[in-house]
Amino acid sequence: MPATVEVELFGLPRLYAGAERYEVPAGTLAEVLAALAEALPGLSPAIICDGRPTELVRVALDGRAMIEAPDHRLHGGEVLVLVSAQAGG
Amino acid sequence: MGLFRQILRVHVSEVGKGLECARVPLDDAVYRDFVGGVGLGAYLLWRYAPAGVDPLAPEAPLIIALAPLLGTPLTTTAKLAVVCKSPLTSRISDGLSSSRFALAAKRLGVDAIVITGAAAELSILHLDEELGRCRLEPCRALAGASPAEVGAALPGCHVAAIGRAGENRVRFASIANDGRHAGRGGAGAVLGAKRIKAITVRGRAQPALADPQAVRERARDLAARSLGAATDKYRRLGTVANVETFDRLRILPARNFQAVSIGRRKAKRLAPEGLKAAAGHVREGCAGCTIGCDHRFGGTRLEYESLFALGPLCAVDEPQRVLAAAAACDRLGLDTISAGGTLAFAMECCERGLLPWPLAFGDDLVPWLERIAARDDLGDRLAEGSRRLAAEVGQGSERFACQVKGLELPGYEPRTMQTTALGLAVAARGADHNRSGAYQADLRPGVDRFAAELEATPLRVIETEDHAALLDSLILCKFLRGAIARPWEESAELLAMTAGLDLDAAALRATCARITGLRHLFNRREGWTIAEDTLPERFFAEPLDGGEVVDRELLRAMVGRYYRERGYTAEGLLDDAALGRLGLRSLAPRLPPAAAADP
């Protein structure tokens, strides 16, 4: 069974994707986000552009560290939490 | 609309015995040094507030500071700042709100209104461009009325008003205009202490723009940018969407900061879709704004901060109950964060057996908000805010009174947002998410929000403070910040084309450091010491379920570092060199001897 990464979507990413969660094959962050954008085309290009998160979104690894390096390796079993970049209120 | 280069001074005295109104010119240098909004307000507070004044005394000024961009076609600029010495914190307080009242106030032909004195009875202060027509009107019949009811009683007028809480000098009472509130710090109590129920403004003045064509072109451009993806969150979801996100990231304060999550199911009920399902939804916008972020559920305007404070913080998870509490705060004229924060503290006191009150987490807040506004029995004690209530309760309760400098914390958990922890500790206004946007830094890639860094964290706080000082002095809505890629350069251009102020980006950065410095200097004059720049004991001593705490020694070291990076002494004092660097030396003679002689 291929290793997968679970993606949870909140705020704008959820609004654009029309989905709350999705599972994609593990790989680099760029590969994972590209696969996600292909599966949920509403995310492209405002939220994910060319496999990279745009300035509107933050990607929290397991809900903790915000990551953005395209070559960040995800081995499977991780949870990526996509949230709106703007936090104010 | 640029600037008028004059302010209106109003001294309120007994009805029938005259209202002293005078225009006072301001030198161009004041605008170059402090711009407008919170910057100009800080300057005027420094100038007109007697040192050590009781915030509720007649001589304490209430300042309505307008701004250079107000009244122009530039989007999101219909804003004013209400500045005073806070009756809650005894430190500087400034609150912003957007309204047609702000637009109308500018047409008085002044850049600020400074109100001192007190009326003999509850009155309406009518301000007219023609000073001879300014007057006080007794309004006993409006006692206890909501700001909306006051507005309805004054058809055709642009009105700023207080509710029952302001009349009763609740220390966290707000001033409402067009349903928006200058909420934090208790400006409503300051106006109430002057026995002014409402202010109306009427005028037709219109100063020339420095470059009208450039302003028109920029207004079109900015409006187009304001409708882009960068503001989509505010427009399509509203800030209430933060609840579910923050719950997932473990930064949502719950049960008086005893927890950082209320669970996915409850968070979803308080998310936009849950609120819509419970109460229906319409979206509106502030005056002169193209974003339209004003989301109303069941007719009640709701932002994240109100939702967090009147919901998870008090363990209230029924959407209808939260909306009823928010509506009550609007009606009574209460700051939602301090109201929720004080009630959450009292709930925990009751839970621990420290207060024998019939109050528990999850209770309906509306009857308690009514008691606070009326200062009725137990409400009288809650109306003093959590710091004073904790001092009265004692028994160690101070450690979980979640306030800084007396101001209750906004909806960001310091233990899982360590840049925010420092930002809250050093902010001049007290626990502050408006003049210090440190939470933004915590959610950036490359920042470990669970671990502060002695060198980097203070710099991040300074950056967000100065950026806030910029936007809050222009005044430009922070919700537009994502659409402005070069804020310093573009702001300098905006000031040049509107007000004719010649400031480049570097000069503007220096100006914002000066504004932050003056706000700090005011606090110093009013008795601030570095011991205030800390957090409640809970955040040092009570780990979250993931083991997170704020490191007390590291926070203390970062506070010192923050001041050194600002060019102050490590004790947070502005020596002569620092005053000179900031361009504040000319104000220094007004410092009391101890501060003037700061080493």
C-alpha cells in the first residue's frame, strides 16, 4: 500500500477546494501539493501555484511547524494542515 | 481629503454656562512626526493630558483623532481613532472604528477633536463646523439607551454614542458609531464620566488634496486590489473562520486559557457555516470600503475576537447564545474581549470556590452583561475588569486573571504562540493584538511558534508593531495589508498625494518608531515600569496538554532585548540619546524628573 499524506483544509483553502480533507501520495511538498491541486482544481492557482503554496495559505506540518520548502520530504503518515495566511480578527 | 492642519478643542462645562470650543492650529511638523490616527492621537494625549490624571476626571482628555486618508476615495479609510488614558489600565488606550461618523467628523474642518471637562447632566454634544453653533443638549430621556437607540432618536445626524455601560463608567465600556465600536480600554467610560451620551458632527469643510488626479487613480487601483484573493478570507468567510483553524492549530483560548481547543465538533458549530445554519447570514461593509467583511448572523455583527471571548473562553458553544451575548455587548456598549475575559476569570473563580456566585462556565452571558453595564450588585465588581477583581478576590487568583497591564488577552494562546507572548507583554496598550500583530509572525514559515528566540523574536515584534503603527496612523484597514506588497513605499506615496507630506519610506519607518516611542513615553510618565511587561503566572507555570509553557526567564530576557533593539535602555527607559534619535527630545521637558533623568 503506497504511503500517503493526509491533507486537512481550513478557511480559504477549504473554500476554494470545496473539500475538508483529502489524501494524496507521499513525496516532496511540491509533489504533494501538485497532486492535491490536480485532485481539487479549485485550489489552483490562488492557493497552490506550480506545486507551491501562494501567499494566501500556510501549510502546517502535523498542525505545528509552517513549511514551504518545495523539496521538504514527506514520507507518509504526516498530516498537512492548510490554513488561510491571514490570522487577524 | 488630506489635512486641515488644525484641531478642535472642546471644553464641556455646565449646561447653559457655555461650551468652550476653539480651533487650534497644528504645525506641519506634527503631521510629519506623528501622521494622524493613533500617532496624532498619542501626540495630543501627551500634550493635553495632565501627568498622572485620573482617566475619569474632567480634565482627562478624550481625543477623536482623524487621519490624512480619511475622506478620500481610497478604500477602507473611513476610520477614526479614539485615544485616551485608559480607566482599565491607566496607560494609553486607542481604539479604531470605521463609520460615516468618521467621514462627517472630518468635514468639521479639523484633524482631531480634543474633549475635556464634564457636563452637569447627561447631554448630547453637538459639534458644528460653525463654532457658534456647537452646543450641549441635555438628554435625560436617553439614559440607558443603546447606541442604536440614540442614533434613532437623532435622525439625520452622524452620531457616536455610549450605552448604559459607558454611562455607568464600566472600565471596559466602548464608544459606538454606526454600530462599530472603539472598544478596547474603556473610552466609553471616559465619555460617560464627562456625562456625554453622544456626539454629533456636522460640517461641509473639504481640504484640497495635494494631487487629486493621483489619488483618483490610486483609489481605482486599490479598490481593484481590495477585491482580489488577498482579502477573500475577510470578504467570503469573515474572521469568525479563525475559530475552527485556531482550534486545529491549538491556539484557540478556551475556559479562561485553561485549554487550547474545544474539539472539532464544537468548533465547527461556531464556524461560519455553523453560524449561518443557526441564525442566517448577511454581509455588509463599512463606510467607504470595497472589501465588505462585515458578516452578520441573525442580524448581529460578529468578529473572531468577540466570538472567541463570548464563546470558547467562557465555554459557551451554542451559536445562538454567543450571538445573543455579542448583541448585548453592542446594545450596552461593552468591549467584548474584556467582557468575556472578565466573566471567564470570574467563572474560574467560582469553579475553584473562590467566589460564591451563581456563575459557571457555559452559562448564559446576557444576564451577567446586563449586570455589568448596570453596575448592579455583582456586576459592579465585574465592571472593574479582571485585574481589579483578582486583587479583590485574592487567594492566588491573580495568576489566572488573564490580562496584561489590566487589559484582557485577545484570542491567541501565548504558550503556543511565543512571538505573540512577547508582543502581548510589551505592548503599550496592554494585551494587544491591534497595535502589535505578533501573531502574524508566529504563523510564518521558518518561525517556530512553540519556541522563542532571544535575538530574533524581539525583532519580529518590533516589525509588526511598526507596521501596525503605520496602518493605524494613515489610517488604512489592516484587512487590506495583504494587498499592499510595499507598505512603506506605498504609504509614503499616499501621504504625498493626499496631504502633501514629503516622507520617503525610511522617514516613515522612523516616524512609526517615534509613534511607538511616544506611546511608551506616555506610559512611562503615567508610572509604567518594566515589571508590567510580563504575562499572568498561568502562562509560565501551567503547561498545556502538550507541555507548552512560556519560559519566564527567556521572556524577561527578550523584553530587555526588545527595548535595546528599539534603542532604549534594557530597562525600557528612553535616555537622552534615544529621545534625540526618535525626535522626541522636544517633548522630554514634560517628563517628571525621575524619567527625565533616566540613565
